[in-house]
Amino acid sequence: MKFKILFTAALFFTAISFAQQPRAEYPRPQFERDAWVNLNGEWSFTLDLSNSGADRNFYSSKGFDGKINVPFAAESKLSGVAYTDFINSVWYQREIQVPAEWSGKNIKLNFGAVYYKSEYYIDGKFVGRHYGGSDSFSFDITDFVADGKPHSLVVHAESDVRGGEQPGGKQSTLYHSHGCSYTRTTGIWQTVWMEAVDKCGLERVQVLTDIDQGQIVVTPTFYGYAAGNKFAISVKDGAKVVSKVEVAASQGLPVVVPVKKAKLWSPESPFLYDVVYEVLAADGKVLDKVDAYVGMRKIHIEGTKIMLNNKPYYQRLVLDQGFYPDGVWTAPSDEALKNDILMSKEAGFNGARLHQKVFEERFYYWADKLGYLVWGEMASWDKNSSLVPAARNFISEWTNIVVRDRNHPALVVWTPFNEEWKNPTNESGRFLTDVYHITRQLDPSRPVNTVSGGLYVISDFCTSHSYEQNGEKLHKRLFDGEKFYQPQGPSIEQCGSSINKLYYDGDVPYIIDEFGGIKCAETTPGSNSWGYGDAAKTREDFYKRLESLVKAITDHSDKICGFCYTQLTDVEQEQNGVYYYNREKKFDMERVRQIFQMKAEGYEQ
């Protein structure tokens, strides 16, 4: 049955060719199987602006009249739809067929991310439901596709970014983009794929690298268990196997893999060991094989320093919001992800705070491979932290994100929240504190910066934001009489014993994790652009201002152990990047690099 799309004046389909499959690379390179099918490309599609599709039996569709280019959201140009008004409901459909050689395996249907609430149907039968717009998830569809014939897969996605109960990040809650809020993302926005997995296959692993004792600790989770199953781990340096361990396939029990004289991972030397995980039957048959990699590195805090591999490491970060002119939240290609990191390194940064968006796993792969520190952040804006449903939605999604990304060596800090400014109620104070403890329980190996800027509840170190545009004034503000950190904070009654400090007093690491945001009139002519403070009049004025601000921070390297500059690229009307939105160079990047590489006393790099 066909369903007609009701077009409005604002809806149009652009001339996008679906001939070449978009984003065809394997989406999860740290946990990769050979038996997989990429489902990106042309799907049938319809907007459902009245959210009445379920009443019209859309879940039984064999095809809608419209087309969309998955994995690009309907708001993006690359989707072929480019509908930028609010979308509260969309439907997708495509045919799927399980390869004959997968017979006897369990079939997993995987989604990189779908914003926000979504439901899944095969041949009209309900498969499952997911809440969350940034985390990855899967369904076991074995019982729905066991006959080996073509099947109709239907996806229904809903979003209410203005309702206060779902985290939206930098998605605009007004009709137009404005200030530092931009085009929205609805529905499928990361790769969709199927894979074949043995019923006793490996579901996931948690990997901890211990450089002090020369070992990797791997904790496996299996889909199922059969008597006599073994779990084998091989660690390789190129073609050479440097360590191999085989143990009983025990659910959730750690396996220690010795790595003698380990080569360490760092931005200066991003060495990665290849790893092969195998689940073996009692007779030695390989039931499941996963290709992976691991970077041996350690991140921890000593006093007022954040240490990488037991040495103080100065973090020269840039704010990266991960928006693209044609793909919005979705990079147009894998090469685009890689190039953003290369651009950042060219500008003098050794890492990024991934801001108000959960980046896809391919970005983390390139950060691991190229040697690039990253802070993992949730798209936390637009939810009301005082609402219990908002907290419940956030915690379940954030839990999935931490579990998904915690094995990446490039990821060195978790930042669940950005700028929680309001003095919290009992519920929101409890919420922020709970998220800190949950994050530490899921991943004890990394520091947690609970709130970037804003309120300072319990946190492993201190951060603050300043868009002071005068270097001398910024220099005087930093620890010169005035307590620079935000003076307001929750009371003991509001947060219980979880409250840490209301301002920085010199006993934990301190990072200025947002500053700069300099707009340059010479590179952003016109009145529609947005940035912080008065624009620099010329490029030369920009260089001088930038140098004065960076120097104000690095001069305090005895107290401040890093910075994060706003930002890597322009994003729509916010035009304060060191690159244009289309990734073209805006400034003399060698001169910019020298400024951001300014010497910080007490650090080797």
C-alpha cells in the first residue's frame, strides 16, 4: 500500500543522486565484524506533521511516496528533503533481506543514532522502541526475518525539542537559527546496518589499559553461553602477536592480558595495537570473531595537574560542534571527519571539546588513529533539569554513551553537562550529582567534568568560561583578587553531601574550557553574523587579540593546565571559528598555530 505525502510550501526535494551509497564504511571500527550489510542509501519516506501515521497504519507500509538519503536527517540538504521547520514525526521504509550465508546466526539490526523517540516494525509487526537521540542501539530481529525472504522495515521517529524532557544540544527551539543555536536534526542521522552474530557471540567489552603494570584488562559481555566455550584475545603489533590469552568464556569476569614494554599512545605518538577477540566452542570452532584495537595510555589527576602517561600534559583544545553545511549533525563523508581533526592540528590544537553533540564512533576512530585528545560531552541543552522525566531520559541515554565510547584512548574527559546556570532545585541538584557518580561507576579510568561552566557541584576538576575580549583584563581577572569561577552554587541542603566547592581555590586542576570566540569584521562582513564581544576590525587585530588572550592563560600555567578556544569552524550565523563553515581557511594558519602553541611553563609540549 502506498501512502501519499502531503506537501506544504516549505517542503521540497533537492536534486540529490542516491546512486552511490553514502557513508559506506563500517561504522564501529573498534568492534568490527566481517558479516555485515550497510543499509544506508535511498529509503522511502514521509513527513507526518500531524503525527497521525500510526492511525493510518503507516507501520505496515510497503513504501512511501517520498525518498530520503539515509543517514542524513530530513533537515539537511544531503537528505534530499531539506525541510527545516519543526518536525514532530517522520516515517521511513525500505526492503531488507538477510544473506543466505547468515543462516543459523542471530541477526542484529543496528542504528548509530536516531533522534529522538523511535519505533521499529518489520512487515507490520512491532520490533522495539528506543528513547534517545545520540546513543547507538540495536534489536535482535532473528524471529522477524527467519524465512530468508524480502521484508519491509519501517522506522517511525518523533521529536519534541521544545518540550523540556529531551536533550537537544544546539538545536534551535525557535523557527530560525539564532545566536549559538542552529538547524535541527530529526530521525535517522547515523549509519544503519545489519550483522550476523552467533547466539553466544561477544556483545561488548570494557578495556582498561594499565601502563604501570604492563597489562590490558578486558571485561567481556556475551549474548549467551554454552558449556565449554572459550574466550581468546590476541594483541598484535603489525603482523606480530605480542600477547595471547585464552580463558573460559565467563560472563563479566575480567581477563588480564600482559603487554611487556608497551608502546604508549599519545598525540605525539598515537600507536595502536590491533586486537582480535574470538569466542570458541569446546571443539575449537570459531563462533564469533571481532577485530578491534587498543591504545595503551593513562589519564589521571595529580594535585592541580591532569597527567597523560604519568606526565603533566597541557591541553590545547578547541570547541568543535560537529555541524556541517550540507549534513547538519552528520558528516558528509568519513574523510570529512578525518579532515576536521587534521585542520585542528594544523591550527595548533592537540584536542577538542566535542561540544553539545555526541560524535559518531568514526570520529573517535580518527582521533585514536591521528593522536587527538577529546572530551566527550552530551547534547545536554534544552532539557529542564528540574523535571524528573528529563533526568530519567538523560541518565539512560548517557549511560549508553559512556559504555559505547569508554574504550577509545583519545577520549580523556567526560563532560555530561554544559552551563547549568540556574541554582538547582532538589531534583536538579540530585540529578547532576547522580550523573557524576554513574559516570565514575561506568568508567573509573577518566576524570569527570560534571558541568562545563556554570554551577560547580561535585566534579573531578574545575572549569570556567570567559569571553573577555581584552587580554590584559583577562590576565588580571585570573586569580588576581577576584575568584574567577562562578560564585553561585547549590546549597548543602539542595545537593546533600555531594557539594564540592563553589569556586576554585587551587587544590584541583583548573581549565578555561571556553574562551575567545573572536569574530573578525574583515572575514564576516554584514550584520547577520554572531560572535562574542566586539569584532576585531582586521585580521591583524584578530591575531593581536588572540595572542593577548592565549598569553593571559598560559602565563598562569602554574594554576591553569589547559584551555579550550571557541571555536574550530563557523556554524551558520555564529561566525567566530578559525575556519569558515565550509572548512576553508580564514586566517594565516601558521601564525594561528604559533599563538595556540605558546609555551606553558612546567609542561614539555
